[in-house]
Amino acid sequence: MLLCLGGGFAFIAIAAVAVIALYNRLVVLRNRVDNAWSQIDVQLKRRYDLIPNLVETVKGYAAHEAGTFEKVTQARNMAINATGVAEQGAAENMLSGALKSLFAVAEAYPDLKANQNFLMLQEELSGTESKIAYARQFYNDSVMSSNTAIQSFPANILAGMFGFIAREYFEIEEVAKETPQVSFK
């Protein structure tokens, strides 16, 4: 009888260790997703900081393009104030479209295209866009790992009990994925 009780205790101990390990794995995955989102946020803020300088530089050459500048400024403000992954994605799509319009305006001004400040800002923005794309990929990979763990058996039982939820992917429209092409001929 004592041997039987010892086997039951061992089973309970093993089950408890398995639950703890599974819970800790879910916590690690949740934290990885949160960290990945904060990396996107850092790059988006860098992008937002570059945009006013870019607009001001273009404004100096193309003051009569006020509608384009307003669209860029409005889109930037919407992106800054966006909450949640889906709203952020929609705002980033609008901002990317507005930036394309800004670069189209810049294309019409040869002196602007040769301006060192404009070239530097454009290069910084291009580098930031690449970093955003990388951060977005890392975030979406982290979301996939987390969502798979949360939806897999037996983790789905534990995830439901402790409030772990599936996360949204950070997606952008196909049109917005195209990098604006500016030619300096």
C-alpha cells in the first residue's frame, strides 16, 4: 500500500513539474511577442521623428504642395496615436502612401534631389524602413510561435486557464510594401 502511495505522489510531482514548465514556456513566448512589438515601436518612433524634417526640407522647395504636406502630417499623427496592432497597421499603410506622395513631389525638383540634407534624410528613412521590415518579421514570427503554443494541446487548456490569448499579426497592404523609388538622374 505504501508503494502505491509513493507512485501516486511521483505522478503528481511529475504532472506539477510539467504544468510549471508549460506555463513558463507560455510566459516566455508572451514576453518575446511583447519585446518584438517594442522593437517595432522603437523603429516607428524613429520614422516619425524623421518625417517632420523631411517635410520641412521638401517644403522649402515646393511650398505650393501644401495638400501633400498636410496628408503626410495627418498620416504621421494617426500612426503615432494608433493603438493595437490592426490600427497601427492601417495607420502605417496610410503613412507609407503619404510618403510616396511626398517623394513624388520631390522628384519634380532637381535642386531638392541634390540637396544633401534631403539625401541624408531619405537615406535614414530608407534604413529605418528596412529595420521596421525586419522588426515586423521578427514580431510576426514570435506571434506565430506564441499562437501555435497557445492553440496546441495540452497547452491550450493551461493557456485558457491563465488568460493567454492569441496575438494579431502586424500586416501591411501589398501596395504599402513597395518601397518608394526615387531616381536622382
